[in-house]
Amino acid sequence: MPLGVLLLAAVTGAREPSLLVRHLAGVEVNWAEGTLTAQAGAAADIRMPNPNAARPGAERRAKAAAEAKLGAALRQLGLGKPADAKGGVAAAKVSRTEYQSNGGVVLWLRLRFADLVATKSGGRPLCVKSMPLTLSPVLVGGGKSAPVAYATYRQGARCPKDAIGVERDAQGRLLLPAHEAKEVESLAGAAVVIYLEKPQP
């Protein structure tokens, strides 16, 4: 990082943006926390007699716009069936609301990965040198393959002692070493934490 940027960061307290926070279809995806957050706003209806009367309608429109963003992001994440996307959006919760003095509303709608898919108890963490951030990577071992329910990620942290070191194949699947192949069954359908040296774009 250039010296000038380092000095500015030191003065302002600013930090580099996390590589585990990405934007997809206008939605912030936090791969470390396992959340999607959509922000949307709506202006007040000028036909209403006053800001208080206009605010409920603006809040409904803002929420509908945020839900539309979440639906688009879910489809891009691979939850492409309309029923899946709609079910996920229905589980989203308003995490923050700003009410404007003129009756307009801005709100943030938050959805957890855990709200999207059913999971069993978390499996052992995985350790990978580099890979794209993927919601449900597929594991391979012992002649079997299965996706995890969902993955969250940690960058640059030391892998825990019980972590399983895996490698990606040409198809993007995560290959377990032969002595850990039986773990495919315990990790299938589980919420898994993946430790990365370097997230890919």
C-alpha cells in the first residue's frame, strides 16, 4: 500500500475493505458473517397530507425494493428456483431503518445463510490455499461427493489444529486427503468454516 494511503489510514482510522465482503446484484454479501444485506429507500408520497401519513407507504415500498434485490442476489448465488428465492427473502429481517423528515424511508434488510438452507450440526473446518467464495462447495473423498449446506470464510488466520487441508480440482470441487475421506459424510449438508490464505475474485 502506498505510504500516503497508510498515513491517511493511520490518521482517519480507516481500514482496507475486507476481501470477504462482496457486492452481488446490489446486495452486500458478508462471507465471514454469513449474511446478505440489501439497502433500499423510498420517497414520500406527496399526495399524503403530512410526513407521518406518508411514512408507512414509503416503508412498504422500500422493503419491497430491498426484497427484490435479495431475490436477485439469491438467484446469482445458485438458489435459482423462484420458490427457494422467495422462501429465503421471506426470512429476511429489517436490521436498520432511517426515517426522513419528509416521510421518506431508507432501510436495510438482512438475511443469514442459515435462513436459506436446512443444516445439520457444523462439521470440522477446512483449510484451502485459494478459492472463490462459494455458498455450497462440493466435497470429494473416498469415491463420494456431496455439497456442504453453506460455507463461511476466514482469511489470513491460522488454520485450527482440527482443520482438514483440502485442494481444489479442475471442476472447483474440494478434494479431501485419503486419510480424511470418510469426513465427506459428516460434512455433507453441514455448515462449514473455510480458512483461506487468499480469496479469489
